Amino acid sequence: MTDPHNPGKIGVTIKVPESKKYAGDNPWFVFEGTDPEAVKAKIGATFGINTKGLSLADVVVEAQRLVTSLGAVAHGLGGRPLPQSAPGTPEAPEGDVWAQAAAAVGGVQAPAEDPILVQIERATSRAELQQIWAENQAAFADDKYMVPYKAKGKSLS
């Protein structure tokens, strides 16, 4: 993580992984500093990660997991970012269960459903199913995804 051309400087790049379908369309984030705590704080502030008790490496891994998940939701499910707001505000009315759930767990909400399984379930063609596999190859080592994938493929034949 240190720069050999600038001793003492720390540089961290966190990329949203590319998919074949959206190649070249993904952002990356670059953080630099001379103090690991300062770089860690910048990453934490950018991604909303609580960095207390975590090493810089831990924070980088967590940030990479977050952007990978965000990329999957954005590309695979067409998700869009929503402004964060407190329950009961005009941006998040009392009936906004997502904002209430996020507030209840400190701003981090667990997904109601696994996005990959949802994509598999909603696939309407074998080509679409193959694209899901191509974008999430590592996940398909787990039978949790491979079994429904094969079943859906057979049903689309």
C-alpha cells in the first residue's frame, strides 16, 4: 500500500468490479495519505463504515465488499441510490419501513432477499441466466446459487 516513489505515502484504490455487460462503466475510489488512521477515516466516511477497532486492511476489505454489492445491485437489479434520511422526515415518511429499518440497525440494513437468487428467479431466458452467472461466477461455487441456477435453466429449456 505504500508508494515507493513517495515514501510514507499510503494509497488505496477500491474498484467496483466490472461485468462483461457493463465493462468500463464502473467507478473506482482512490484514497491517499501518510497516516493509516487518516486513510482509514477517509474510507470509512466515504462508505459509511464504522472503522473503530478495524485495521486499514479490514476497512479496505469491507469497503470492497460494499462496492461489489452495490455494483451487483445496480447492474443486476437496476438499483439506484436513495438519500439517507431519518424516519419521520419529509424524505422518509413514517411509513418508510426501509428508512426505519436502517435507523434501527445504525444505518446498515440487511437485504430482505438475496439479490442473486432474486435475479435467478426473475430470469426469463437462458441468455439472461448465463449473464447472471457471468457477473457472479465466484458465488456460484456455493450450491445455494448453483442448485436454483440449474433448476431455472432446465425450466427455461
